[in-house]
Amino acid sequence: MVRYLGILEKIMDKFRNKDSEEEKYLKIAKEHIDKAGENLTKEQINEMMKLGMDTRELYPEVSKLYFKRIEDYFPHASTMLATFYMDKDDEMYEKYCLKAANQGENIAKKSLAIFYAKNNNEEKMLEWYNKLDDKEDYDVLVYMSNYYMFQDNYAKVKEINFTILKNKKDDKYAPNCLGDAYFVEGDFENSEKYYKIALENGSPDSKDKLFNLYQTTENIEKFRELIEKDETKRGEDFLSLGNLYFHKKDYKMAEKWYLESEKLGFLEAKYNLGHVYYEIGNFEKAEKYFQEVIEKVPHLKESAIKKLINVYNSQANIYLTNGDFNNAEKYLLILIKEYGINECYYNLAILNKKKGNKEKYKEYILKGCEFGDSKFMYNYALSIYSETGEYTKEVDMWLKKAAEKDHVVAMYELGLFASEQGRMEDSKKWYAKAVERGHTTAMNNLANIYSKEGNEKEAIKFYLKAAEKSNPLALFNVGNYYEENKNIKVAKQYYSEVLHVLKEYPDILKEYSASDLETETMNRLLYLENNFDEDAEAK
């Protein structure tokens, strides 16, 4: 331990000695400069330039002192001063570059062209580029190409990089830039051509660019060919190829390449394999892989849990459909107990209803109600009603609880039951709440109440509101309104719209119990056609 401390002390002494030496040489330099006087000879200038260059690495402050003394005499001194500020102080760097350039220093002109390219100043970039003796300087052209690429000026990018490639056929940078420019323009043929040239020239980036190109164009064969030629055999490349096949729904080939990726230790492949097995209905394997992801791939854990939930849910639904209630119940309970998917209580309730287990049905519905789910409350209310055939206090309570949770159909049912019981003000109140949430039949029924009360203004307002949303009952009622008011042309338009809606959406017949509505609408249209001249009546 003592020996190591001794070494550390020596190192620290070295740095301390360096600092003290720099101070010593700074003192000597100041004395030297003061002694030289105001008007320097050529020999003195050359001597100070040499001293500045010799001390630049070890004693930068000493070097800087000499360069500052001769910056007005020797252009390269200004250039060297600029280097001290490069990537540290843009203002000072620019100042000394400008001084050197205006003194005729060509390297400073080049530095300024690059500096302004990096700082997105096109005007000054071009100003100093045009002052260069060599308009095809490689470094300058590279930075100008980068500038124009960020400006989306792909014509300029191509122009510059064709110049580079003309002078340097084995360049790696230029063909990649040309490939990028053609790629963003959608010219994938030329993009591929130049990426391949870059690859031949030894570019480490061009292979990934080709991968991206083939993925974008979904050229699976070329992508696969490139991968198979690649001696590095990267798991992420096999994964990308698998993704292309997966996108094409070729799950067999996707599985093959995901497995290859997994063999190379690329853990993300496990997640994608889970996807494949889920899509082909192999839930056992899907479950296995998603479980492995949860255990071994932290950054994909949350997503894998969601997918695993989908797997269990799919299994439960399949078993439910096939009448295998025991296995369905098993997976539904897993979803509830392990993942807190309380919505599964509903399926558990339905399952037990199908099994004829009323007690379990009630238990699970009430469980769902405990979590404040309005769907459970609504369905529990309807189940009580269907059992008793009566609108009990319990039915009313659960419907109101569901309505308080914004269950719009519960609001509608409360309005309907209140209407049937002659509680018209309560009915209007609940229909109005359902109307606020866009329930079209509630709009129609509310209009019916206003019509019976003789409030035709409010009635037609809500009929029209529901008709605008293609509610067939409301469309019929609006047609009836115009028929009664002798506007036969408009009445026929609304009756025709009823038939159109019923034809376009056949399921609506069930929803609205509208088979009689269809017949009645056709009868009204036939009656109007046979008994009225619509143009005359409309007048």
C-alpha cells in the first residue's frame, strides 16, 4: 500500500512540477517579449513563431503569449491562436480565423468555410468557400454536404458528393451521402446503387443503410441475401428479417428467423416469438415466451405482461366458445388474481349463468360492482328484472348507480321505466341525461313525450336531432310531422331515408324492433305516391 502511495505522490509531483515549470517559462517569455521591444525584426518574429510552436503542446499559455505578440506580423500565428479556441469559444475562434484569413492565410479561409457550415450560416459559408484556391477541398465539401443534407437540399448534396467521388473513387463518405439523398427522394434504385458502392469501399455504415432500405421497401429476398452474406451474423439483423416476414403474415418464416436470432442470444427475439405463436393460436408456446421475456428482458416486461394478458384472455374466450367452462374459469381467475383484470368478473358471471349456477353468477356480478364498474351494475339490474319481471327498488337502485357512473344505456332505461310507470318528469330527466351523451333513441322518446304534451316545438327539435344521427324511428317521426303539415315532398324524403338506413344497417331492425317500422314506412310512401301531388302540396 505504501509503494502505491509513493507512485501517486510522484505523479502528483510531476503535475505540480509541470505547473511550476509553465509559470517559470511564462515569466521567461514575458521577459523575452519585453526585451524585444516595440519593433520586431524578422529574426525575432521567426524566433517567437518557433518558440510558440515548440511550447504549444506542453505549455499552451506560453505558446499563446508568443503567438499574440506576433499575430500582426505573421498570419499563421493568428491561425494557431484560433486553434486554442476551437470547440471551446466560438467567438474567439471566429475572431482569429477572420484575422488570419484577411491576412491571406488559406487554411484560415478553409477553417471559416467549415465553421460557418457547422453553424448553419450558408451566406458566410459560401463567401469563404468562394475565396478558396481549391474549390474541391475534401474537408470543406464534406461539411458543406452535411449542411445541405440538414437543409433538405438534396440536389446540392448530390452535386457536392459527385465532386468528391470524382476525385476520390474509393471514398466511403460520399456514396453513403448519395445513397441517403436518393433514399429520402424515394429513388430506391439509385439509393441501393450508392450504398453498395460505399459497402465495397469499406464503409461500416452502409450495411445498416441497406438493411433499412430493404426493410422500407419490404424487399425480403435482398434483405435475406445480405444477411446470409454477412459474416458477423448479428441477432438484431435476423430479428429484422423475421419482422419483415411477420408483417407479410408469413409466420413460418418469421418463426425461423426469430429462432435464429434467439440462438445468437438476442433476447428481444423471445418477445417476437411470443407474437408469432399468439397469431397462429399456439397459446402454450406464446405463454412460455412471454413469461421468459418478463423474467429476462426488463425493458420489455410491461409490454410482455400486456401480451400475456391477451394470451390468457384468448384462451378463456376459446374455452368459453367451445363450452369448456372449467378451463375458461381457470384462465379468467388467473387474469383477476395475478393481473387485477376485474373486468373478467363479467365473463365469469356469464359463464356461471350458462352453467345454471345462479349463486355464482350473482357473486361475480356483485364483485364487479364492488370495483365501481357501471357495466356490472347495469347488467345486475337487468338480471334482477328478468328474473322477477318487476321493476323493483333494487333494479332502480342499480340502474341509478350505473347511471351515476355515466352508463348511458342505464340512463335510457331509467327514462323508459319511468315513462312506463307514468312518471313523465322523471322520464324526461333521464332521457335528457342520455341525450346529452348522444343516445338517439332517448332523443326520439323525449320528443314523443313533448309531442304528447302538445309541445311541438320541442318535439320536432329532438326528432330532428335524432334524425341527423340516422335514428330510423326519429326519421319516421319527422316524415310523419311533415306529412301532417302537408309538406309531402320532404315527408317522402324522410320516409325514403328510413328505408335506406334499415337496408344499409340490417342489424338495426333487431336493435329497434323495427320490422313493423319498415312495413309502416313503405305503406306511408305508397299512400303518398297514390294520393298526393307533392309539388302542388309543397306549394
